[in-house]
Amino acid sequence: MIEVDGLTVRFGGVTSLDAMSLTFEQGTCGLIGPNGAGKTTFFNVLSGFVRPAAGSVRAFGIDLLSMAHFRRARWGLRRTFQTEQAIEELSVFDNVAMVHEHSRQGGSRRGDVLDAIAFAGLDADPEARVRTLGAGQRRLVEVARAVVGRPRLVLLDEPAAGLPDEETSHLAEVIRRIPEHTGALTILVDHDMSLVSACCATTAVLDFGKLIASGPTAAVLRDDAVIRAYLGVA
């Protein structure tokens, strides 16, 4: 469980997160909102890249904000970014193994890495260089990096952006299984409402840094405030 209380982030005169208070339960949770709503800022706070002006975040009973950012990976925080982070000249295996080095997993390094690659459904040779892969396969490398080494919290920042429907459907199936496979609470940010609906039992919505709705995904997407702020009205 992630408990967010009064989280506020300011960049100069801009309030990117405005007293955000929310609880993310175990499973896969959605976080949506228009561009600039504060979604990536929230992920940056959890990752340790941004220090909030006020508020607290407790992750499974631990004060996450008091933890040094470089310790959060070993604690179990994993993240994908809107831009790919895999190193093109390294193999799939080596890219995933790099993350495993900072994990809390004490088992077989090779076994853990191959398990993460298989879980992502990546049909490429583990020794293939990432630069030789297609866009969909490269996204699955990012997912494999996020699930290796027994994570506690997985943050997915627009993992399906630009993918065709078939590859998005496969990605949705993988994302749905992350909590069961790893035990990690997973938070998904994406603009694809079909993906969010397919993966997330609950969803929260930000608009101009303010939380405007949260609850069961289907009900949230029918909320009038969400429709006005994000989905658009006729």
C-alpha cells in the first residue's frame, strides 16, 4: 500500500502537485490526466528525482521520502520512463542484468534475468543487442528491467505510447500479471484509456496538480469532472 498525504510540489510559481492525498492499494492502479497534470512529477517524487515542498509518502509502512534516492532501487522501486533507458549497444540480457545488480534478490542472477525476459514475453534472443529490436520489443525490454529482482513498487510511465493495437494488447496482458508474478504494487500512467481499463481495477485522475477523482476505473472514467478535464465533451 502507498499512502500519499498532502503531497505538494512547486517549480517557481507553478504548483505541479497540489496537496495530493491518495492511497494506492495492492494490484495495478491507474494514474491518468491531461499533459501537465502532474503524473510524471509524482513518479519523480517517488523515484527521488524531485523533493516535494510538503507532504508525505509511506510505502508499505516505510517513509519513502526519507530514503536516499540511490537506496530506493535496492529497496524495490522500479520504473520505466517515457523515453527508453535500455542501452542500445548492450544485449537484452545485459540490460536486464544491470538492474538486477541493484535489486534485493539473492537468487541466481542468470535465472532471475531470464525469468524476467520470459515473463515480458520477449521473443528475441537474450544475447541480441537492443538496437536490433523493433519498437514493441524494446518496450518489453523496459518491462523486463522493471520486474527483475523482486520489486515492491513498479512505476510504468506511458509504456504503450506509439505502439499498434496488437502490441498494446500483449503489453496489457503482461502489466496485468505483474502484481501476481512479482508481488509488486504497480502504478500505470498512460493516455490509452483502453489499456488503463484493461489493466487497472482502480484509477486516480490528476488535473493541474489536483486530484479530481479516484476509485473503480469504470466509474472514474464516467465521472463528469474527468470527462470535462480529460476525455473531452461534445
